[in-house]
Amino acid sequence: MDLSKSNVLFLDFDGVLNNTKFLKEQAAKINAGEKYDHWKHMLDPVAVCLLASVVHKHDLHICISSSWRLMLTGAGTEWPLSL
């Protein structure tokens, strides 16, 4: 993919796709017995939808500039955001 003439969004997940309020709500669900699902409990679906709308509106490519990129590399890794 040639990105020389592309719009690139450098994305850090923490504080962008989740926040303290959301994470506290998810922790309460887990403590109440809900089965833990990493993507469901770590990524705020409202924030993901907002990100998706910006990505599509501006035809952006995403460069993950977060330690989360280490979890999203390797064969068989699926992008959980459905962007």
C-alpha cells in the first residue's frame, strides 16, 4: 500500500477508544460475574463508532501508535473494530 499521498491517523487507544468511566463500568460488570471479553470490555463502542465515522469521512488509514499494536500483530489477528 502506497501511503505517500494518503491521510494517516496516528491512533493511541488508551483515552481515545476507552476512558476511565467506561473502564470502571466494565470492571463492575466483570466483578458482577459477566464473562470477560477483552475487546468488549476494553473498547468503548461509542468511541469506536465515532472513530469509524471520522475514518470513513476523511478516507483515513490508521497507524496504531500504541502499545496495543503488540496485541494486534501476527498471523490470524483480526482487527476488532470493523472499520
